[in-house]
Amino acid sequence: MMAVQQSSEKPLFTGCKLALLFHDQLVVYRRDNIPSIPFPNLWDFPGGGREGNESPEQCVLRELDEEFSIALTQDRLIYKQGGTNQTADGISYFFVAKASQQEIESIQFGDEGQYWQLMPIVEYLQCDEAILPLQQRLRMYLETIIGQ
């Protein structure tokens, strides 16, 4: 009988998402309505897949800049939570950051997705067209800040 070897390696980091807050609202975008992509036509947060050997922080900040032309520094990330990636094998990270009025006004939306908007946090949490795992992660963040 062959022995089964257990892997001691940690699951690979494969992607990230960012809840970008502006007062009591979130920066969200409507995903493309293409049946072959994950979560078509639902409300999403900035983020995406890892490129090369970048860290979770580098990944989420690059994605935010590519998708919304907002360049934040790592010290602006106020929350980080790891979890199962919903669209690829491995670990994904969920981050939270706060945007300024100037950053919101300077958004230049990229070519992924249909359009973006500010959505009240409460509305996103109750929205049937929001991505459920993101709703769950956002709730976990809110519970941590309420519990402090």
C-alpha cells in the first residue's frame, strides 16, 4: 500500500477584493453581463487575480488603480481578511479602505464592467444583485468595527 503524503504548503494566494468606503457608501460596479464569467451582471468591488509574485496588498492596490484610476498606498488599507477564493483555487483576501472626496471625483472607470456607482452600505448588504460572498465579508468587517 502506498503512503499518502500530506502537503505542508499553505494554500496559494490567488486574488483579492476591496470594499472602498466613502462615508456610508461603497464604490461598486456592475459586472459585465456575460454568462461565461463568474457573477455576471452582479454588483462587485474592485479587485481581481494575482499577477506574478505580488503580495495581496500589491494586488488589490494595482487592481484598484487599473479599474478606477485610484492610486492608494498600503497604509490606507484598514482591514484584511483571508478566505476561500470563490472563482479560483486558493486563498483570496478582502480589504477595506476609505476614499476621499477628491479620489471619488477623480475616478476614471476602466474597461471591465458596465458602469460604477456609489451605493449605500446598507443597500449593498440587502441587494439581491450583490455578490453573496462579498456581502458576507463586508458584514464580518462591520461586526469587527462595531465590536470595538
